Amino acid sequence: MMMPPDSAVIHTRELTKEYELGAETVRALRGVDMQIDKNEFVAIMGPSGSGKSTLLNLIGCLDTPTAGEYWLSGHEVSQLDDNELARIRNREIGFVFQTFNLLSRTTALHNVELPLIYSGMSARDRHQRAREALDAVGLADRMTHHPNELSGGERQRVAIARALVNQPSLILADEPTGNLDSQTSAEIMDIFLGLHKRGETILIVTHERDIAAFSERLITLRDGKIESDERHTIGAPVA
């Protein structure tokens, strides 16, 4: 088994996922070979049924492949059990979801702190790290507000700060602008762009080409395989 290069955050070889639906076998991924290096900003697109969600679940260590290899920051994770996957997931990946997934009865600061509670970090250090993450997304003045006191864009900024707070190897965003209007979507993508320029590795799954245009590389899936993998100028329209 060959180790992937040190530059790789994500490295897959012949990644395959099949599901049994009654007597039918659904081949959701059919041998995906992909490498995403440190500080890349990548978008994944594809029609419904192309395998985007399945690939996202595997990359996010939320599921295991039927066959093939998946390396995340030098860890071969495709054969790990659920507990080991949870540990890797919490340490290496910051998630951003379309629906924000914030706790409504607590402040923005406490929402951002939550991933650190499980790491055993002291309360003082947690507060400091969460403040820095909120400051990085432009919400230094909204730390004590609850989600219902924030706009949709501000809530997504809190979610991005929460994804950052563990200083993960990868920020994984699933349709992060799906619940936002076009202007707010552009503001959120500018946040991601700023994080990318700061050195973060970002992978976004989207069905919107104007959102994919913020990335520097677009991977398109079709029928469980990579149909195209192209680099483009950030901000330039994607075909």
C-alpha cells in the first residue's frame, strides 16, 4: 500500500460504495480516484444521483466505502470502525451545513465552543479560541447573541466559526448557501475565500455554478464517477 504524498489532505484510490436495496445493488460510487492538497479550494458538482452525497459522507468520515482506499491527512481511514471514525472526524474536519445546525437556546460564542468541550480544553482556552474564530468571520460584536437574533448570513458565519475552532485539516461545506439569498451567498463565499487565502483547505458541494466559481478547481461527478476535474481562475464563470 503506497502512502499518499505529504501535501495531500484527501487521497482516494478506487473508492467504491454500493448499497443493497431489496434485490437490487445500487452502485453509488464506481472507483473514484481523487487528491486534494493542502490549501486547495475545491467545489464538487453533479446532477442528482451522481454520487455527490455519497462521496461527501465518505470524505466526512460519516460512512465507510465498500471498496477502495481513503486517506485523510495521512490517516488511512477507509477501514476504521465507527468510534475511530468519530475521533478522526472531530479532529480533522470542520463541517458547515445548509441548515446551520446551531443550538437555539445558547449564544453564538457557546455554539462555536461546543466542538472544544469534547476535547477536554479548559473553559478559558475554549472561550479564547471561540472568540478568535468568530472574529475571523466578522462576528466579534455578535458573540452574545442567540441564533434567533441573527440573520441567516450571520448564522452561517457562526457555523463557519464553529467549523474553524478545532483548527481542522479540512473544512467540508454541504450546500452552505442553499438557504441564503444571492447577496448573502456571495458574502458567505467571500468568507470562505478569505479563509482559503489564510491557508485553509476547503471542499464545497454545491449545485450552483456561481457558487462553484469561487473555488479554484471544479470536480464534476456523473453516475458515480469523476466526469471532469478542472482548474479555473477564482471568480471566473464555470461551464
